[in-house]
Amino acid sequence: MSTRIAADLRFSVETADGRTVDGRVHGDGHRLRLEMADPAAFAGFADAPAVAGIAEALAMRGLVLDVVEGPGQPRLLSLGAVHAPWWQRRITGSRRIRLAGWRALRAPGRARLRELAGRVQGKEAAGGLLPPATPFPLAPTFARRVRVRPTGTNDPARGGQPRLVLVRDGYRPGERQPIYWLGEESCRIGSGPDCDIRLPGLRELHAEVVHDDNDEFAVVAHAPATYVHGAPAIRAVLRTGARLQVGDWTLAFARAEYADHGRPFAGRIGGELGHQRPQPTGTRAQWSR
């Protein structure tokens, strides 16, 4: 889906620490420009999931948002319909956030130092001054967890008994958990009469689980209060054990191991410096040789 937009909006936002950040969003067509006096105000760890969610939402609509530090300044980064190189994905955790260069890494560093300074000041006021912790490094470390996008082959037959299981706080002896089986057709979740999974208290169409051409099951949110593992989700791929929360209800996704990985027979972790080429599509007989 491609969207064109014309905007010229000035805003003023008060952050959690009481500071005021001014900015301007303007542009015409598929590309917008965000000018902020202090981009580091929203570059902390707590804002990372929200920034990644905004980038995914912009990409779904074919829009690009360029972030700059002020009028006439060079671009720091771009969000939305962009493709980040592999080394930037290890830093940002998203392929929809493209850094303009190493200069863009100064904003997260300043935000991290500001958070640490606030913590030290709070401890000093309480009577115990402690030295600050190590600031966020300018380059990724080997201990940092990185999202790896699976590639290659799932089950060639697109099977694996995919299902959603309703999670409750407690069950009586002998009571079974409600199971909703997934197939080729999309599964609609909500309170409407045409939904496949009807749960009271939700919108008529709250969310939808789709089975795409890559044999992946992904949840697409149609209403707020849609979370995957506690993080707000607009579109997210589901893996076995993923917890999908819609309103006050929680559903757990499950699928057989041989069909729930991007590489045949669950693949492997590590090796080849962490980079593994996508494997060609084949049958189960070919993989078993």
C-alpha cells in the first residue's frame, strides 16, 4: 500500500524528565522531514520499541521520514520504506531504520548518558553517591542480543499443525484449553459475528492472523491493545511460544518444530560468523539425504 501525504506541522512535547522538545514535520508526497532541536530525547532504550513500530507502520504505507537535528542540518537517519545494511540492523534491531552515518550514533549515546546522569542524581539525593555505569557503546558488542530474520525453507507442505491456544489464569481438573487451528485462510479475531475467534470485549475486528507466501504466520493489528510478548504490534511474525495479547485475552501460538524455522530441521545457531546463506526450496526427501 502506497500513501501520499502533505504536511507542515509544528509540535512541542514534554518528556518524562520535564524537558520540552520542539520540532516540525513537513513534506509532500512519499517523503517527510522531521526537524527536532534535540533528537536524542527519543533515542533512549525505553523508546526503541516505539520507534521501530513507527518505522514499520511508515514502511507499510510506503512513506519515508527523514530525521534531522534542525533546519539546514544533514540527515541523521530515515524511518519507513528504506532498507538498512546488515551492520546497522545489529545496532538498531530493525531493517526499517537506516542511519545516515556514524554521526547518527551520537544521539543514542547522549540519551544513554542523560539517563545515567538522572539515576546518579537520584542516588546522590538519597544519600548514596555511586559512580555511573558504562555508557552505551558506539559500536555493538558481542553480548548484545540481535534479532535474526529467518531465511530459507520451512515445511514444503506448509503444515506443522499451526494453532492458537487460549491462555487462562487457572483451569479446573479435566478442563481442556480452547484450541483454534490455523490454515491457509486468514484467522479473524474480534467480537464480530464473522470472526473466526470470537472473544467478548474486543472490537468487531481486533486483529488478524495471516499465512503469507513465505509460510510465515503473522499477526496484523486492526485495533489498539494488540501486543506480542508485551510489545505493541502492528505486524509481527509468530513463533512457537509467542504470546499474542488482544485486549484482556491472551493466545499462545504453537507449531511443530520442523515447520516453525527458517531453515530445515530447526537449522543451527552460530557458525560461519553468524551469516548463513538462504537454502534452496526442496522436498523433505531432499533434506533427509
